[in-house]
Amino acid sequence: MLRDWRSELNRFLVLIAVTTVVGLIAGRLTLFLLVGILGYLAHTFYQLHRLYSWLDKLPETEQDEPPEAKGIWGSVFDGIYRLQRREREAVNHLKSILNKAQESSAALEMAVIMINRKGNLEWWNKAAETLLGFRSEQDQQQGVTNLLREPRFFEYFESGKYNEPLQIPSPLNKKIILEFQVTLFGEGERLMLVRDVTQMHKLELMRKDFVGNVSHELRTPITVINGYLETLLDNRDSVAPRWIKPLEQMLQQSQRMENIVRDLLTLSRLETKALPKQQDRVDISSLLREIRGEAEQVFAAKQHAILLECEGEYFLQGSMSELYSAISNLLFNAGKYTPDHGKIILKANLVTTGLDIEVADNGVGIEEQHLPRLTERFYRVDESRSTDTGGTGLGLAIVKHVLARHGAKLEILSEVGKGSRFICHFPKERLLEAVPPQDVRASA
């Protein structure tokens, strides 16, 4: 290209030199220079016209070959031609990828929907028409919240918080349960995946019913067994000495089974029943003092130092019994898994997002790989620990469900050899203002 520019410059200089010589000979130097320059400009504008005409017709005719030209203009035409071919190859490659993506998504049973930054439908696959009833012609560029009018979907879509999927009935058939998962990408655009989870939903309901029914049915026979074992042990004199230890072990395991059944029934109730509309006004400082007092009695033999840090008067809206169960589970776990003479801190403090209730200990700690699964039912960090402490493996699952019912979250921090921290983050919407003393006297 540089050589072509030099050649063109040489042509121009030669033209100027020739017109100068001829102009000097003819005695009309200015006229001949003007004619020579105008001729060069006319040639240049002619080549520009050819270039413009070629580019203007290119999208319509898809003409590949550029106009014939020499010198610098030949290089310009050839350079544009090469760029055009590269662009066309890139476009064809992208089209091929897009066609393959559309073909593969069309084979999916899961609906895939692309939504632009304005919340309007850009593209969807065949499954979206089956599951949601979208129509390709009428619904293009329509607002997704105009087509899916379920209030819970509108709230979920507009919130911008898509950490958890949403399950709602299908707009076409209320017996079908759909799961919506939205992901942000690009500049405010969204990719929405929708799948039919009706069967999974039915299986989950069956599981909940099964656990609840079996736990309820086991409660009576276990109570009877406990009663007979306790009666036998209360009358040790009439029992052969060799049966005393087996009876004690049977009673211990029977009581453990009774605790498991009790916790399963608690979980079943938390999963199947919503919080009552009329909720309690829970005095957190009073609640924590009560839980701490009970823990001190239970773990008196281990001589733990259980400290309470609650400087203010805090009140939460919720279920007193459920909050008592969740926080006591955390404190009792700390007491069980902390060696004798340990230090346990139970505290509550206001934060910008609401109220945090924390249980911290200086026990053995938990390895990091176990932390994400601690709230799963029956998950064991170490099987021997549950045998030694008599735990059911359901305590943290109960805590998780109670907090979820109160719009709260559980954060677990732990370091092996240094202890653990279990923090309950309650949203500020759950906080209630303290009642002034004069209002208390007036209401009394």
C-alpha cells in the first residue's frame, strides 16, 4: 500500500512538472497548471463515484468483484473487497452458530426466553409456546409482565433479585407447576428459563406427607416403649442385674428416636403451615435471657461461661415458640460441641439491614467444606459426634426453616481449632419499635 501511495504521488508530481513545462513553453503557466490539477481532481472524483456506486449496490446485489482500477485506487478497491469478504465470512459463521443454538434450544423441554432491557420479549424457543402460550407473531416485543399476569411473577421479575427460582402455576393449566429462573446479562437484558416441575412438586408433597404421617404414627409406640423401660428401671430390684445395662441402653436409644420423631414433626409443621396472621411481639432481650438460663442448667456439668450481650431493647414480629426453638438449637449445639470450660457468647445487635442474633463459641470448629451442607437434614460432620452428643441431625434444618419463615437468613462462620459463629440476619421489616413506658402503664 505504501508503494502505491508513492507511485500516486510520483504521478501527481510528473503531471505538475509536465503542465509546468508546457505552460512555460506556451506562455500560459497558470492556465496549464489549472487544467492539469482539474483533470487530476476529475479523475479522483470519478474513482470516488465508482467506489460509492459499488458500495451502494453491494448490499442489494451482493456483488463480489470490485471495479477495475490501477494504482492507489486499485489498492483501495481490493482492500475494501478483502474486508467485505472477511465480514461476510464472520457474519455467516455467526449465523451458523445462531442457527445451531436455535435448533438445539428448540429440542429442549425447558423454555428459553430472551428479554431486552425494557422487559419486552426478544426471542423464545418452541417450549415457551407450549409452557407459556407465547405466540410468535402477536407477542414479539410485548412486555413479559403483560403476558404473565401472576402477581408473584410480577413481583419476582421487577425485584431484580434472582438468587432463588420462583414456582407458580402455569398460565395455561393451573395444575401444572412451573419454575422460573432469571439471569441478568449484557446491559440490563435477561435470560429466563422455565421448566415443568409438576412431578417434582408432587413428589415433594408426598415426601412431606410421608414424613409427617410416619413421624406421627411412630410417636405413640415410642412413648409406650419409653414408659415400660422407665418403669422397669424404676424397679431395678426386681430386674436381674444382667438386664440393667441393656435396659438403660434401650431407653437411651428410644429417647433418641423420640427426639428424632419430635424434630421431624416440627420440620413437617414448619414446611406445611404458614405463619399465622396474628404474630407475636417478641421481646428479644427477654427471650435470650430465658434461653441462656436454660442452657446454663443443661450444661452445668461442663461449666461453660455463657455470656449474654444485648445492650438495647429489641422487638421482632414473629412466632415466639419458633424463634425460641431456633435460637435455643444454636445455643445448645454450641454447648454440646464445645469442650468443658468453654466460652459461648449469645448476643443481639442492630445493623443497617435489621437485627443480628449471634451464637459464638471457642469450640473445635468445623472444616470449611462442611459449612454449605450443615443445614441439610441428617448431615453429619462426624458420625461419632452425634453418638456422643445424642443429636438428631435436624437442629440446623429447623433453624433454617424458622428463619426462612421470618424472612431471615443464617450465616455460618467457622475455623478449625478456634470456634464457630452462627449469625441470624433478621430484616428490618421484622423490627418493631419499643413501647414507651407511659404507653405500657396506660394499657395496663
